[in-house]
Amino acid sequence: MSILIYTESENNEFKKSALEALSYGKALGEKMGENVTCLSINSNNFNSLKQHGADRIIDIQNQSLEKFIVKNYAEVIHQIVISESIKTIILSSSANSKYLGAYLSGKLESAYMSNVIELPSEINPFLVKRTCYTNKAFSTTEIKSEIKIISVSSNSFGIIENVTDPDIKKIDVEIKSSDLKIKKIDKQTGAVTIADADIVVSGGRGLKGPENWHLIEKLANLLGAATACSKPVSDLGWRPHSEHVGQTGKPVASNLYIAIGISGAIQHLAGINSSKVKVVINNDPEAPFFKAADYGIVGDAFEVVPELIQKLEARNNNN
Ligand SMILES: Cc1cc2nc3c(=O)[nH]c(=O)nc-3n(C[C@H](O)[C@H](O)[C@H](O)COP(=O)(O)OP(=O)(O)OC[C@H]3O[C@@H](n4cnc5c(N)ncnc54)[C@H](O)[C@@H]3O)c2cc1C
């Protein structure tokens, strides 16, 4: 018996969240006495899967899967689950995998647990710990269905090195033409994606206008960080919608989240609660973000950020 991990990739590289899902699946497999099979779609660089515990790789190359259409991806996973008698499916916590989990759950009539943060405390009954209420609480839930679908919350389990020499099996899949068509993809512009970033530098309306975004970009660049923004900033067209984080935007689970000129409304905080360390820079000491932050600087962003940039540049020049 095998646990199936859907390992998402982009530009022929497996995402950090996919490697975390694989690390989780490998540890779960050891607990359940099962091996792990990675499902790779339209990728052929398997090095990172070999570094992180893959026992088998199912390699699918198919042009119809070039763009993520949930129905097509669910169809592929459904075919594999049936042909390989899979009972446990592990997904990462990406936006695409969340759609996939819900869709598969209906298709396979199985329970789907998202935001799982630990290995099951028990296998029989199968008890998983997950976050709920936008990370404000935990729940321990029993999965009773025969097929179980789990998505692993980003940065909860970590990526564990485990070198393997997996069998690679090429599979052809048949995909019926979809009634869904993707017209446009609005891609994040920064070099580091929000989902994969260890550090995120985010700006709000306090930055006054898009002409000042060079400060956010410069700071992000020096820190190797992704850039993000609050909802009004993307609504105003200062930044692309792909950078909007929060309840109605992207979730952030970085190790460090730096919020500049962002008030800290609950809808914004809902999306960044999983970040480990939160830093706020705001000129209003009463801004709600200070209550949620680990560190805060009360000050004008237009003075504080250039100073931070200067300090980081000086540090880099000294190294
Ligand atoms: C249903 C719903 C869903 C929503 N979803 C989201 C969401 O997903 N994400 C999201 O972000 N918002 C969301 N919102 C909007 C949210 O309620 C807030 O309005 C929004 O987060 C505020 O954005 P902001 O902090 O950038 O702007 P503002 O509230 O205008 O705050 C700007 C901040 O910048 C500070 N500031 C001003 N000048 C400076 C300066 N020179 N230096 C330093 N600081 C300065 C101010 O003190 C202030 O705290 C949602 C709202 C609703 C109703």
C-alpha cells in the first residue's frame, strides 16, 4: 500500500510546500508501514523528490495539464487512486491544492482535512490536529472515511532531508475536454513567490502611492523576500491582485512578515496569522497591528525603511 503525495511544481521545480507535503507523507508512511508515491505533473527534474523521501514517482507529461484546471487534475488523481488502490492522499496548502482537496473529496466521497499541522496522534482511530478559525484555534478531528485526504499547513511540519532512489513510472492519462477555460493568469511579479517565501515584505495604504513601492521592493530584495500588500492597495491598482494577502487574498506562512503602513485590520491579520515573527512599521502607535506583532517600530515609513535599507546595504558590503 502507498500514500500518494501530489507534489506541485512550477517551471520544472518542485515547490517548497510540495517538499513539506512529501516530508509529512514520508513520516506518516513510516508510522503506517506504507511507502510514498509522488505524483509529478509535467516536470522532469526529480532531484528534490529524491532528496526528500520519495519511494516511487508517477511521472505524467500531458499538455492538457499545462494549466491548473481543478477538474482535470482531480480526474488524474482519481484515476491513480483507483488503479493504485490509494487510501491516503497528501496535498500541500497551496491555493490550487485547496481547490483540489475539496473537489477530490466530493469525487471520492472521502473526508478532506485542510490545515493539518501534525502527524496523526493515532492511526486507528485516525486523529489529526489542524488549525481552524484562521489559525486562532486548534481542533483534533477523526477521519472516518476509507480514503483520507490531508493538506499540510505551510511551515508546520518542515522539510526533512531523506535521500532515496525511487522507481519512476511514466503513466499516460486520458483527459476529457474540460468545460472550463483559463483566459488569463495574473502572476505575481516578484522573484520570490509569497507561498514559498521565508520572508515577506508587505505594504499598505500608508505608503501613499505606487511611486513609493521602490522602498518595499528594495527592502525585499536585500532580504531575499517576496513582496505583498493589503487589499486596498491592490484594489487601487497600486500592486497586482496576486500580491494581496489576507482573508480574501493569499495566506502567508513565512518565518518573518514585515508590515509597512498597514493598519492591521482583522481581515488582513486573518491571512498572516501563520507567520512566525511579525514586525510592524506604522506611525500611529494605536494601530491595531501593534497588538498582533512580535516587534513594532512606531515611525514614519519614509524615514524608517530607508534607514533599514541603508543598514542592510552596509551589512552586505561588510560581508
Ligand atoms: C469582507 C472584507 C474582506 C477583506 N479582506 C481583506 C484582505 O484579505 N486583506 C486586507 O488587507 N484587507 C482586507 N479587507 C480590508 C480591511 O478591512 C482593511 O480596510 C485593510 O486591510 C486596510 O488596509 P491598509 O492597512 O493598507 O490601509 P489603512 O487602513 O488605510 O491603514 C494605513 C495604515 O498606514 C499607517 N500610515 C500612514 N502613513 C504612514 C507612514 N508615513 N508611515 C507608517 N505608517 C503610516 C496608518 O497609521 C494606518 O495604520 C477586507 C474587508 C472586508 C470588509
